Amino acid sequence: MTDSTRLESAVESADASQPAAPRRQVAGRPIPVRRAGRWAGVALCAVAIAGCAGPREADEAVYDPFEDVNRAVFAGNEFIDDILLRPVAEVYQDYFPEALQDRVRDMLRHLRSPLIFANEILQGDFEGAGNVASRFFINSVAGVGGFVDVANHNGQGIPFEGEDFGQTLAVWGVDSGPYLVLPILGPSNVRDTVGRVVELLADPIGIIATAYEVDAFNYGRLGFSIVDARARVLDQLDALEEQSLDFYVTIRNLYTRMREAEIQDGELEADIVDIPDFDDFDEGGADDGAPQDGAPQDGASVTERPAGLPAGSVPSDPGAGAVSALPAPSLTIEPYSGEPYSGR
């Protein structure tokens, strides 16, 4: 499936310590003007972890009237991923130097700059538009035509911020409409599909390449976007699929929450359930077979009953009690690039 690589870990409490930012209205909701491209990764991280929790993945209410058709397309996309996209992405990941992969991503982001700039203007975010223009100028001159992200070298500078016309329509108050799964392109909805078409027709870089009959450039750009994005989430999507009760539902919920976070610039209230790494626990316990200090006796429940809950009852939230007290897994997440991603 394809539609954005968007994975970078961030701590929600860290953002809470920042000063309050001005807010704009999006379809009746106050939205912060502060730019935070990394927050798309927060949403994806949150939904991915919640999806791994199992039963919670079915709790999301997503308008999906075409589910039967969507599931059929989803299965077809998985088949294409198995026989084509994943093998190519694995070769790209294993045999292309990491530095070269980073340069490819920098160039792909650079080529999206005109579209991102236009969307920032259309959304009324002139500060964001100024940042995009500054990045484009700096990287064009000092970054070998955008091949190196000099503007945000080592994360110190002007960070990349991805915006698209689907987000712009949301800022204008357009509803997302039914959930869709597009052939090859993967999860979407009516609003984002319209946004894709508009950007395809209005992309200045693509228009110039077509005018000069350099179609190979457009195809190469699309191909590298998909392969690079797919390669960066190979392990994450494998783990997500392995632990999902229904991978279709997990991806649907993930995409919906991720897009909401992008539209709200990270102001998403996501339920995050800490999933322990059970490999870190000693399966054998103490050497003499006796329970260690603080461990429950045989037959005792590991989950601590919350205060006020009657004895013998079970918390309704899978994240309550002992699970929420266990250490969270270590996740390495990449920031949203604005490019389509391929993945199951």
C-alpha cells in the first residue's frame, strides 16, 4: 500500500511544555498555527501501538460504506506488495548506502517544495510558506540543487514540513468523505483523492518535465518515492501486521488518525498503549522457583485492580493496570516526508 512514510517518535508531554501557539479554525475546530511536521509521526506511532493492542483496533469509528470493495482492493495491493514492492524495497535498503538513501529523500522533498509552498499559502500559514521558501532557496544554492538538506543539517535549522491539497481542503472545511483504498496508492478518502488529482495536474515540476517531454523524470521520481518510502517502514509494518487482529482495520484506523494529526499539525488526542517487550523479562523467575519479591503468588492476577473497581471485575481498558505500568518498547520512527509510502 502506498501513502506516506510518517514515523518519528515524540513525547506528547514534551510538547505540552511549549508555549501556547496561535490557532486557526479548521471546519469549526481550533488548529494551532505552529508547524510541527514531526507530529504526523506521533499519530502514526500512537495508532501503530494502539493497533498492536488487539481488540482496541476495532474501536475506531471510520465511515467505510464501501468496505467490501475496499477489502478486495486492499488484498490486491498486498499481493502487488508481496511480489514487487517489498522485494525491490529490500534490495534498495540492503544494497544502497544509507547516505545515498538520505540524499534521495532530500531530493524528493525538495521537488515537492512548490506544491507545499502553494498549500501553505492557501491555508493562510504565511510563516510556514516563508520557511518552505527559505528551505528551497538554501538547498537549491548550497545543497547541490536540493540533493542535500543543508537548511536542516543534522536537525539544526529549518525542518521539513509536508503539506498537501487534501490538508488544504480540510482547512477550508471540506469533509473527508468515505474511506477508500486506491489501487497501488493504498489508503485514502474522497477528499484526499481529490487532493491527489489536483496536485498531479498542478505540480510545477511535473508540468515542466512533461513540457520538455522528459517523462522518464516523472516516472523515476514516482518510482523512487514509492521504493524509498516502503524501504523505511519495512520492519514497522511487519510488526504491525503480525500483531493485528485485522490488518485492514488497523491500516484504516492508522491512516484516518494520521491524516487528522497532519491536518491539526499534531494536536491529536491519541490513546497510546504501552506494549512491553516480554523478552526483557526473566521467564524462569528466581533460581529456587519461588516467586521474587513483589511478584504475585501462584494463581494471583498480575493486573492491579484500579481503585473503586469491584473485586473480581476486569478493567474495560486493555491499557489499564499492569500493562500501562510496563516499559514501552523502543521505536525508531522516521518523520513524515510528504511522499507516498508503500506498505502492508
